[in-house]
Amino acid sequence: MSLWQLLTSSFVIHAFFAITAVALAAGVVGYFVVLRRQAFAAHAIGHIGFAGAAGAILIGWSPLVGLLIFCVTAGILVGVAGASLDDRDTVVGVTLTGALGLGVLFLSLYSGYANATYSILFGQVLGVSVSDIRTVSLVSALVVASIVVIFRPLLFSSVDSQSAASRGISNQLMSVLFMTLLALTTVVAVQVVGILLVFSLLVAPAAAAEALTSHPIRAVFLSVGLALFAGWLGLFLAVWLGGPVSFWITALASLTYVVARANDSLKTQRLRKARV
């Protein structure tokens, strides 16, 4: 089968649309993950969701149902209890350790072969169906639309929480809303790159965008663009050269950050030399 035939096959086209939907949501939400310094929370929510997937498998439910319940619950809990920077990492850490303990328990109680659970760990983008694409697209659209609605107060709360509070913006409400959106983004991204790698798609493009520009709107669009670049090119390389799609996507996403940081360092060195 030729490369063109592979690229135009139904499973690759399905993967393309799924990756596009996920990249849009991850790029937008990822900018605020980096801005609010909540990379640890983004990393933890995915692992907390794995415990939910394992629990769902144990009782005969779809693992995505358990993933959704645990991720959203964890997001709300972290948002409510960890709105302040001082408490955030502690709340996330305690929630993560508790969920991982439950995950180990659920897996030990399950006597069957939890293939669906392990596919959530590593992603299954080449196996998504039309119904999966609809679900992913709907959730991604909901996430992006929600961020657009709360963009200004969320940005204000993320940059200067004390001034935002003095202007009547509830930092806790913003925290809960954002963590819920982060949880939903994690759920849809899991089908593309898996729980173990979702962190890179959420953080790397956004961190690269922040290193390239300080303007919020430009940074969001650049973050989305870099996420799409990593997703589309990663899918192409996986079809062309072989290997897991999730590996190529995360490798390219990480590469964008390395290049952006190198470019930022070069600019800083040139400015210093110019001043001297």
C-alpha cells in the first residue's frame, strides 16, 4: 500500500480529525496551564483519571466514563481547595496519591485482561470511531467556547489574583472553572496520546508559545498552532516511518519548546551584547 493510500484511509482521516479537535482544546487550555503554573496539576489529573478508568473496568462500565468522573471530580476538588498558590501543590499531591492507591486496588481486584484500561495509558488515536470523533469534537468545542467566555477574568485572575479579587472577580470560581475545563481537555486528549503523555501536549506547545511572545492573544493562537503542528506532523511521520503516533506527537511538541527556548536565549544574549 502506497503512502497516499495510507494517508487517505479511513482510520488515518479519523485520527486527523480527532487530533485536530484535541490540539485546539489543548492549545487554548495549555496556555493558562503554563500561565497559572499548574503543570503539576495537569500532569496529576491524567493519572487520577487512570484510577477512574480502572474502577469503571472493575464494575463493567466503559473506562472513559470512569476517566471522566475522576478527572472532573479531581479538577473541581483542586479548584476549590487549592485556589491559592500556597495550597495548590499540596492539594494536588494528596489527591494524586489517594487516586493512585485506588487505581492499584481496582487493578488488583480485576481478574480479567484490562486491555481498554491500558489503551487509555498509551492512547489509541488510530482506533477512534466516528462516534469518538463527534464526542471529542463536541467536548473540545465546549472547552474552547468556555475559555472564550471567561477569557478576560481568567487572564486577570491568573496574572494578578489580588487585584482581580479587589475588582470583584472570584479567584476560587475561576480556579474551579479552569480546573474543570482542564479535566475535560485531559479526557479528550487521552484518546490521542494517552494518560502518560497527555502532559506534553498540554504543556509543551503552550510553554513554547509563552517563550516566543508575551502577548496573551498571540500566545494562545501560537500555542494552538504549535499543538496542531505537532499533531498533524506526528500523525504523518507515524504513517510514513512507523512507530506510535503518541511518540511522534510528544517528541515534536517537546522539540517546539526546545527550539523556542533556544531562540529566546539567543535573543537575550544579543540584547546583552547590544547594551555592552
